[in-house]
Amino acid sequence: MWKYDGSSRPPFADEPNSQQESVWDYPRPPRIENSGRHVRVESRTRLIAETSNSLRVLETASPPVYYLPHSSIDWTVLRKIEHSSWCEWKGLASYFVYCDDEIEVIAGWSYEDPSDDFELLNGHVSFYPGVLNCFLDTEMVRPQPGKFYGGWVTKDILGPFKGGAGTHYW
């Protein structure tokens, strides 16, 4: 069984061209960077968030995760819940549900008191593609495999990605 050691792209990783990125070239621990891409999050009936001032977190074996500033979000349809989880790098995550007349579903999360290395995430929220419609520029994002992860898969991001069947040892 192959085990990732962080030193090079594994033999099963897809090979990117000059217009693509491999998640196997992303760092561990993760890196946070500014993104100037146009990010939009929608439900079936309304715009929930929109910005060209997001943050992007890159972590080995996972598609990028985009975090939008609080000021770009319509908070009338989101409600914080008691559920939380722990990230060894970013700290304690809080979760939000999307609520409208028909549904209530966990749709996003944030780090309200992130670790020092991820302080930039304070005041930002990410959303689950597949729960809501998330767009980078004009491309609709596909969700990262698995039920827990929130990576944003686009045509220019290559894997395979953590979260799918058989990836538990990555």
C-alpha cells in the first residue's frame, strides 16, 4: 500500500498541464492565500453570497476551499448551529444551516477563533458545493468526494482527491 510522505506527487496522481493545478502539489500544513476570482453562492431561489475578495486554502490531496468575507453574505438565510469539528491546522470550526421555507441543511462553516497561522480566516465562511450552488467565475463548482470535506472542484484542479473510496490512508 502506498503512503504519502509529502515529498513528491504520487504515481497515481493526475498530471497537470500549464493551465491546471494538482492537489498533490499543495502543501501540508495547508497554505492560505488571497483570491481575486469572482465567487458566487446561490440556493435554487436566491443569491446567498458574492465577492471577488475571497481567501483560498490549499491542502495536500484536497481541492481548494474558498472562504468568503462576512460582509458578502446574506445572513437572513443562515443560522449558526451547535455542531462543531476540530481541524489540526485551523482549529475549532462552527457550522451554519441554510434555511428557507422548504429546507434546512448544513451549508457552511467558519473558524471564529482560528489558530495563529490561519488568523486570516476569522470573519470568513466557506460553503459546501453540492448543498448550495457555488461558482468560481462562471464555472459551477463540483463537491469534493466524501461527506465531510468541503473542497471546490473545478476543471483546472486535478486529483485524485481525498474523501473518495480507498483514500482513508492519505
